[in-house]
Amino acid sequence: MDEQKDTHEEQHNPEEQPAHEEPHEHAHEEHEHAHGEEGAPRYYYGNKMARIYLLALEDVLGKNGVNALLNLAKLKHLINNYPPNNFEREFPFEDFAALNQALDDVYGPRGGRGLGTRGGRATFKYVLKEYGAMLGISDLAMRLMPLGMKLRLGLGVMAETFNRSSDQVVRLEEDNEHFYYHIVRCPVCWGRKSQTPICYVALGLLQESLAWVTGGKNMSVVETTCIAKGDPTCCFVIDKKPLD
């Protein structure tokens, strides 16, 4: 779904207990490298996840397109030199945000939105390939589950994957009609300012992961709040009923 619908910006107060408990303890670790003011912490994506996103962008933009993006984002050192395929947290949030800002700068807000969402969707196949064994979800088990359980499990596993493998912090909540996927510390919009939600790669990744976990159903996913526009979290609202 490439078009987001307007919603109120207040954080929803869920009626039920969170479906996902507190993020894994590793998500709360703060690296002690200075950033900005002396002593302020920096946060990092895992090398593997950053590498995956760059490969996914190649699928969408081509190799030359990604190189141009890296050049504009002042990340020339990554041209033909992607992060290593390991779990070390060494890819700064600032760099990930700059990469996504460059999409908007090159293609305009509308083009950046579409390409960022496509990049997020393309990311999922690499996530499944690289993290599939760790996720512990089998196709057969997923097929046998009721839809609500599939969604709860899929979103919970996605949240836990990021909480464990990066400094990103995700919290999952739900009520009778929706799931609420809160990114509390978001690398996509880190340090960016916007009047509208801009976490397109996260949107696309959620769309594609839910399509996979539900066996191809079209689920509504809308980013209703965004830290870049001054909100407490980047919140994605997922309807519990499919669109089709």
C-alpha cells in the first residue's frame, strides 16, 4: 500500500495488554561514542541489517543508483564497500537516516516515498534469508495458525529481531481492532525533521512481512505518528482484518 491515510496524531491508548513485552535488554545498550555534545550516546544498526538494506536498494535502483545515493548522502566510503555480513553494531543511525534522506533529495518527497517503500519491501526477502533460521517460523506452522495469531507472532518476531540485533527499540501493542507497532528509537528518521511521517522503509518492510506471514493477504499498514514530526514514537497502525 503506497498511499497513507490521514489519521489523528495522538498516540493510541490500547485497551489490552501489550502483545510484546519489554524489548530485549540489548536494545537498551548505549554505545559510549560521542555524538554532538561530548558524552552523548550514538546508536547503531547491525552491519548485516545495513548491508541487507543496501542490497535491497540495488534491486530497486540498480547499482549505479545506489552509488549515486551514497555519494549524495556523503557516504562515499560505502561505494563498492558495503558493511560486512556480521552482527556487529557498527552502522550509525545517522548514516542510515542520511541514506533515506537522499532518496527524498534525489527523487522528491513523492518519489522518495515510493522508492523507500519498495526498498523496504525488497528488504524482507533478505531478512527472511539471513534471519529465517533465527526467527524459528516454519511455513507449515504459519499456515495452521488463525489470522490474528499469525499477525501477532509475525509482528512480535519482527520487533524482537530489531531489538536484539540493533539499537533500534520497538514496542508492540494491540486493542480489539488494531496492532500498534511503535518504533521508539528509529534509525530511518533519526535527526530528520518533517511535517508528515517519513519512515517509508519501515512501512514497506512491515507490508511485505505481513503479506508473507498471512499467505498473501493485503493488510492495512499506516504510519500515523513519526518522531521526525515531533511525536513520541513512529507508530504504525495495522488493521486486524485484511483489506481483501
